[in-house]
Amino acid sequence: MAFWRGTSLFSSSTSSTTPVNETITNQEMIERLCDRLQLATRIDDRRDAIRGLKGLSKKCKLEVGTQSMTLLANVLQSDRTELDLIQLALETLANIMTYEADNNEGKKKSIYILELFVKNKENVHAALDLIEETDFNLRRAAIKFLTILLTNCTKLLQDIILESGPMGVSKLVDLLQDEREVIRNDALLLLQILTQSNANIQKIVSFENGFERLFEILGSEGGCVIVQDCLTVLLNLLKNNTSNQSYFRESSFIRRLVDFFELNSIGDKHWSTQKVTNIHLLLEVIRTLVSPTNSNQNITPCQRTISQCGLLHRLCVMLTITSIPADVLSETINTIGDIIRGNSENQQFFGSVMNTTSDTQQPILLSLLYIMVTGEKQSFPLRISILYCFQCYLYKNDYGKSMVIQTLLPQSQTITNQYTFGHLLIVGYLSKDTVASWCSSIALSHVITDNQQFKEAILQVVLAVDPTQPEVKTLMEISVDLLQNLSSSFHTRIAILIFLCTWLANCTLAVQTFLSSQNSISYLITQICAQSIADDREVLIQSLCSFAFGLCLVFNNNQIATYSSESLERLINKRIGIDLFQEKLESLLKSDCYAKALQKPQLKLSKANDMTLDYEFARLYKILEGSISRTLTTRPNDGQTKPPDQTSIMLAQYAELIQQQNQQIAAYQQQERQFHEERDFYQRKIVDLEKSLQDIHDQYSLLRSSSESKQNPDEELRALCEQQQAELEYSRNMIAYQQQQYYQLTHSSAIENGVEQLNLNNTENQNLQNDEQVAALNTRITDLQMKLNISDERYAEQHAEMSRLQLELNILQEKLTNEKRKVSVLESLQGQLQEIVDEKTSLNNEYQKLNTNYQQNLKEQNDLLVLCSTYEDQLKTCRNLIQSAGLIVPNFLIEMDNTE
């Protein structure tokens, strides 16, 4: 037993001390390798030391990083000729700074070492310089290492790369031209991180022909993941960058997007996951160019270009293809909405597009609206995208709105049997489907928004709710009934309240009709006075009811005596309380749905529970909420409602306008600073380009003169060669002539044998001499031909060099023209900014004048009140004197007592 206990204890001791011993061994090994790397003079020894550190770098990140990081960084800076040594150092540093996503401890160690490395900016600059090396393994290792640094310290690395000047970014952009696809693909991943949320880097990349490089890759690749990487970089360059968007449009890159929407591509029945992703990114690029959050100076030209190049037509064709996935179709509809928003020509074109796939031709917009209202089985994002597209079609489109209003009004019997915009909207408005009801209510609110004429027109809309009864109701009455219906869902009530508030705003006739509806005001009071609960939904309902009540107070024409402005305010005082009413009214300002809706006009709802407010209503609430509060708080001491002073309203409006102008001017001033920096940068670049252009001119002139000087010897060689060839031809002819004579002599019978022998000897001697001459001439001709070939090669090389220089000269001239155009654009923007500043100054002056007049009028009113009070006291004194004297008091003095 003791033996087994001893064995157990021994085993336990061994298992507990082994990790400690292994740690000590690794620590000692790292120290030895670092000493060897620092002190060794032979390259092989240093290489072995780094290789050993690389083997331990994954297991002992912190120990290897803290002890060897400085040594490895020195290798990057000093040993530039030893490429394999630098590659090993980069791979070791990459292992130290890489961590697994679920390993928090490893992440902390890697981030700590990475921050130590980045503290010395020279380390980053050294890694950046290694990009210029042409060796495949070294360049790829440098790209991967920079990608790791950017992933973990994006902002800091971006600043360091910018400090190295435009050439630092230019080196990275040039990697896209590398013929080795692996290097190019790694460079795309690097640029994805580099171009995130940094306007300066985005501008440098774009002006270094980044767009052109990306489109070259897009044109050479198919539907692979490389296209996704290119489009991601392209999206980073365009998002929230006004200058890049202008440059993209002016350089005709929008027209090149049309090729990606060919019918043979988008008409495929089977869409791969990668193709869906790529099309999504392409549509997002288009939406970025025409986003409502951009400036109008960029939106309108981009919308016009997209329409003129046929891209809008291609997108409309996609709506008629049944094989397109639902998510791609939803994003396409959203993209079309952004393209036509506020652009009358595009809106008119989209309204005229017909759907030819159905049995009867009808506008594609009507087909989409039908899907939104009746498509309960369709995806939620698709129906919301149709609503947004319809909103964009109606935005600043009075013709489109009037067309919808006409279909809402009573029609003849032949027309009522057909589907129309108005019929579909009413069907959706009354539907029990929550999505259809909410979407139709929001769509109706957009039909009448900012137009009093349309608001008064839909007061005539009457509907037969129950087909079995002849009784009809107006749209206003039906809306109030739907609010009071207990079966109405939360989203339906929200949408109806939004529609009613939009209808009541700035329309006294609509307010009068609403007040005359049965139980309308009592419903609002009941909802406002309901017991406060923690449910955010009911709080939102109460806030919207308070807003509707306030609109009835502000825009009341006092035609209904029981609900005049004074009566409504008394109801607030007695039934609700002003403080509680203000609290309910302002509770909407604190809600998340209001803040989210006010951010941007684009509808981005992921699920049905997100259906609350939209952008136009949030904007309307922001404008009118202050007027309601001022109407309630501005009252005389006797409790009666005092109408708001027009001067104070104007002052408030001017103050709000000036505040907006101040915000715009601050934004423009920031843009102006950026434009100044860009202008200085481009002016310096123009100077450098002009200098380079002059150098190329000088080289071209020098080469041309040298080519002309070398052209004469070449001509002499050619002439000499031709002369030798002529002599050779003459000799050959003479030989042929002599051979012919010899043939004739040998066949003559009158010649004696001795003479024949003599002639034969003479002929042999002459043939021998001629052969020697021919051989000598052939040798000389060969030498001359070789010299001529060498001269031709030199001439061809010089001609190619001159062509290359001429091409570079043309490229530099084109770049110079582009830079000058950019400088002119910046100067024009500076002029526009100055105009805005002048306009702001004039508004300030006008505001000061109005304020001065207001203060003067207020002072005169106070003086008049004091004078009236003094006059009244004097009349009372006169009346007392008359009464004390026993005289008859005049009637107007007695009436003064009655008035009091």
C-alpha cells in the first residue's frame, strides 16, 4: 500500500511540475535565440535564430513579443538586402499579433504587443516600404502584416500612413496592378480596411486612379468573391464622401455600372449566393450616389446620369423578371425609389413603365402597390420597399399626387370596376392585415402632405363600409371609427393617427370636419388621461393623441362653437391639465422610434414590430410641436387664450432658420478647410507633374535628336550594302557569261586539242579567281548585313522608348488637366460658400431689424398701457370731485364702473 501511495504521489508531483519546467525551458530558449539574433554576425546564424523564434511565436506570444519585438523591428529597417530574413521576421511578428476570436487572453497579449510595435512609427514606415519589393513571398508577407495592424489599430494606422504622404497610399493602390492574383487579392482585403471611415485616404485612393483599377478587376473577374471585395472597396470610397461621388460621376464611371445589369446575367433562373451578394453591393453603390442624405448638388446630377445612361431602365426591367430572389427585388425597388425621389423626369419615366408580364398591361407602380396591399404571403421587406418607392414617387410630385387623389374621389360606374391607386389604398387602409393597414395609412399621409388643396379634396371621399346598407361615410368618419374600434391593432392605430395629424396640420377645414365627427375629441381626451403605464406603445399613442389635440387647437377656425379654441383650452385646463398635456406631448421626443425615424428618409424596417413612425411625420412633429406649446403657454392673466403674436412667431421662425444656417455654415466651413487642403495638395501635385512633364519633354527631345543623328550612318550602311550587292550580282553575271562562252567553244569541232587544253586551263583559273572574289564579297555583305540588323534593332528600341515617353507624356497631360479641373471645382465651391455666408449675414441683419421693431412696439404698448392707467385714475378723481360737489355724474363715468 505504501508503494502504491508513493507511486501516486510521484505521479502527481510530476504532472504539476512539468508545465513549469516547460515554461522555464521556453523562456530560456527565447532568451538564447534573442541573444543569438542580436550578437551573431553570420547571416545563417541570425536566420536560424529568427526561425526558432517563429516556431515559438504561436505558443509563447507574450514572451517572444516582449523580448524580440525590437530586434525583429530592427531587422525590417536595417537588413533590407536579406529578403528571406525580413520575410521570417514579418511572419514571426504576424504570429505574435494574430489571435483567435474566442481567446480573450490571447487577444489581450496580441493587442498589447501590437500597440508596442505601433508606438514607434518608423516600424510601420519600414513595413510600408517593404511593399515596393518585387519578391513574391516578401511582398505578400508585408501585405498580410499590414492587414493585421490595420485590423486591430485602424485609426492609428490610417494616421501613420497619411503622415508618410500621398505616396504611402499610392504604393498600396499600385498593388492592384500586380499581375500575380494572390498579391492583388490580398491588396483588396488591405484596402477594405484602409478606406473605412477616413475621407482623406478615400480621396487619395480615388485620385490615384483607384476607381479605374477596381473596374479593371471587375471587368476581368466573373461572379467570384473578388468582385465582392472590389465592390466593398468601391462602396467605402463613395460612402459619405462628396468629392469622390462627384469625381465618380464626372469620370463616367456610373455608365460603366450598366454592364453589370445585362439581361443575360440578371435573367438567370438560378442565383448563387455569391451573385446575390454582388448584386446587393452594386445596388448599394447606386443608392450611395443618390442617397437623400447627400447634398442636392450631388443627388440631382447623379439621378440625371443614371437615367440618361439607361441604368434606371435596366432596374425597371428587373422588376418584371420573376426569377429574381425576393431580397434582391426588395433592394432593387429601394434603389429605384432613391433614383426617382424629388426628380420630376425620373418620376414621370417610372410612372410610365408598364408591366407587360400580366394579362393586361398596367403601370408597374400599380402592380407593386397591389403586392403591398394584398401580398400577405410576400416577404415583409418587399412590402416595405414598395411603400418607400411609392413615397419617393410622390415626393415633390404634385402631378402624381393629384392623379392618386382623382382615383380616391367618386368615379363613374365603368371606372369603379377597375383597380386604381385610390381603390388599392382604401382597401389596404380598411384591411385587417396589419402591414397592409400601416403601409396604406402612411402612403395616404404622403399623398396629402404639404398641400392644403389635396387635404381639402379628400374631405369629399365617401365610402360604403357595409355593402348591404346604402349609408355611406366620409373618410374622416371612418378614420375616427377605426381609432375607437377595440379590435384595431397598435400599428393600425399608430398609422391612422399619423394620417390624421398630417391631414389636420395647416388645414382648418380638416380640423372643422374632425371636430364635427362624433366622439372625436372625447376619444383623444380619454386616451390622454388614461392611467400612465410602463408600456412604450401606449405612451406613444398618448403622445400622438396629444399632438392631434394640439393641432385642433392651433388650426381651429372657430366655426364649431362647442369646440372653439377657447373651449378646447378650457377642456385642457379642466379635464387634462396643462402640465400633463405638455408631458404627454413631449414624451414623443424622448422615444427611440422618433429619433430613429428622424435620422434619414429611407425606410429600414426588419420586422413588423418596427412599424411606428416615418420620416415625414417626425419632421412635421418637430416643426409644429413648438407652436402648440407656445399657444398653451402664451395666455393673459384672466385665463383666456391670447392669440400668438405674429411678430414673436416670425422671430421664432427666423431664429430657427438662423440656427439651421449656422449649422450649414459650420458644415460648409469644415468642407472649405478640406477643400483648401485638397487644393494645396493638388497645386503641389500639379507643380510636380509639370516638372515631370518638362523632364519627359527634355528626354524626348534628346532621344529624338540622337535618333536623327544616328539615322545618317544607317543610311550609309544601307547604301554600301546595296553597292556590294550590285557588284556581287555583276560578278555572277560575268561568270555566267564566261561559262556560256566555254560551252560554245567546247562544242566547236574546228578547235584543236591543244587549244582546247589551253582554254580549259584558262577557264579553270578564271573560275577559281571568280570564286574567291564571290566568297570575299559574300563575307563583306554578311558583315554589312549584321551591322545593318544591329542598327535596325537600336532604331527600334529608340522608337519604342520614344513611344513610351510619348504615352507617359499624354497620361501626365491628362492628369494635369484633371487636377486643374478639380482646383477650379474647389474654387467654385469656395464661391458658393461665400454666397451662403453673405446670405447668413443678411438674415442676421434682418433678424436684428425685426427684433428692434419688436422691442420698440413692445415698449410703445407698455407706454400706452401706462397712459391708459393714468387716464383712468384721472377720470376716477374727476368723478369723485363731481360727486362731492353734488353735481350730476356723466353717463360715461357711470358706465366705467359697470365695465369694471
